[in-house]
Amino acid sequence: MDVDAYLKRIGYEGSRQPTGKTLRQLHRAHLFTVPFENLDIPLGHRIVISRPAFYDKVVRRRRGGFCYELNGLFGWLLEQLGFSVSLLSSRVFGGAQPGPEFDHLVLLIELEERWIADVGFGNLFLEPLRLDTEEADTQQGSLYRFIKSNTGKVLQRRQTSDWEPQYLVSLIPHRLEDFSDMCHYQQTSPDSNFTRKAVCSLATPKGRITLSNNRLIVTIGEQREERLVENEAEYRALMRTHFGITLGEAAQVDKLMHPIRLAQDAQSMEK
């Protein structure tokens, strides 16, 4: 890994010492510059579990990615800077019950305290969270905390009056390749959220900006504006302007704007 090139990609010029302050600053810088996106899936480009592939995509080609890519790569950067990093499996809640193991990848960082870092979930916390306390942390108007469960720790978020579970973290360290089967599932199964829509989303200092299919969604504080994207030319321009992503001429933008057949296309990738 070229650490200098990675830090330049995320616009980071601060300390490289493996401290809590450095971790927080790197985490924020990553979320403000590298989008959470699944564009390769509707475009028919297979995502493989490979650190060099993640680096090439995010740093050299200035793309984003989803959890396995973004947290897999960020964890590698942190290791290069001297942090103690473990890869943990998380089960995302889609209701009252969490999903399967390896549904999501998060990072355990061990300093004086244990921290959870996550630059690959989309709309969540901007700075790492302490794992071993149930004291709530306030970030961008939301409260976050971890509570104990029989099999790990549950991340909860409170935006209004109720605490809502986000994911269940297992505290057993894993190898990156342990996430390969679920990575394959996420991009091929018609039951996966990632085969049902195309999304590109980036945190901003005041909120978030997202392209979800043919909708542009801008959130500033508690204000949310949403509008339709009129055509492919506008979609490409928005992708360049807000996310720094240039889609090649061969990219089938209609699959990103109107992914009606994403699940069927994903199934065909298995054949």
C-alpha cells in the first residue's frame, strides 16, 4: 500500500501516530471523501474480497464501495499506521431480528480503550464509538450506544424517542476472506438489498447527499430535500460533482437510474 496516496485520496494531512485523536480524524476524513456505493453490482462488475483490489478501486480509480471494501481497506490503512485492528462480523437488523453472520464488516481498534470504527455502513456515526461503555455518544443530532447481548454487542441509535438497533457485533476476530461468501451473496442474491437498488451516498459536515436510483436526496440537519434526476446526462454530472466519480461511456446508466431488473441481472452473474 502507498500510504501517502491513500491519505491524499481522503484529504488527510494530520498526525500519523496511532492515537485516538488520529483515529477520529481519519474516520471523519474517510467518510467525507469516499462514498458508500454499490454501483458495480447493477453495472455487472464482480466485487472480490481482495485488499489490492479495494485499494485500486478506491485510491487509484477514486471510487467508493460497500462495507467489505471500505472497512477492509480502511483497516489495512490503520494497520500500516500502527493501530491494532481486528475484523468483526456484524449482523444488520432489518426489523426485530438481526441478519446472518458476516452480513456487515466492522473494525475493532484497541487503544487505551476498545473502539468500533465503521466507514462502510452509509448513514451512521462520523467518529468511532467506544465499545465497552453504555454511555451514549451524540453525533450529528443522533445518540449512539453499545449494549450487551448474549452473543456480542448491539449498536443502538436514537434519533427521536426510541432506541433502534442497527447491528449486532460479534467480538470474535476474523480474516478478510471469511467474508467472501456473504460478499458474493450480497451482489448476486435477489433477496439482497444491494441487488434491488443503486446507491451512492456521502456524508457532509452538515448532513448527507445521496443518489438512490433516479432520486437525488440532500439532507442538511433535519431538513431533507428530494427530487427526480431527469436524464442520464444529469445523473453523470451529479456523480462527478458530488462524488468525484466519472462513469465511463460504456457504463449503462439506465441500470443505475431504473434498476427494475437488478435482481434478475444479479442472478445471471452466477451462471
